[in-house]
Amino acid sequence: MDQTQARALLAGERARLERLLRAEAGQPQAADLGDDVDDADRRDTEQTGTAVEQLLRARLAALERAEARLAAGSYGRSLRSGRPIPEERLA
């Protein structure tokens, strides 16, 4: 995969993750749900929101590492073996 294509794919994924993080930040917080929701539902909402945000932030961190490898010229190679990764997996 050439660097231009890799940059475009990574930029698209970055935009998607940032959009999801913004949407997650806009979700009602458990404390904002009011009397219509009992404590168990509040805890469930809070824990689910926290888990989703942690997952998105972990994916964003992985994307940032991929961008750093692209800038260093090592993107597309296995971190363990150094061998090229098939293009299907990179996409």
C-alpha cells in the first residue's frame, strides 16, 4: 500500500473515531437521566458510556501509533517480525 493511500485510510479512520468520541460526549450522563431511571439503569448507562469511551480512546491511540509508523517509514510491516503485512489486512 502506498503512503498516500495509507494516509487517506488513516485520516478517514481518525475522522470516524473523533466523530464517535464527540457523539459519546454528547450522550446524556447517568446523573442527567432524572427520576425516570432507577439506580441500576443509571449505573448501567454510566458503565456502558465509560466502556465505549475507553474503547474509542484505545482505538485512537492505536491509530496514532500507526500514523507515527507511517511517518517513520515502517507502516505496513509487522512489529514482531518486520515482514510486510498483506494489503488486505492494512485496509
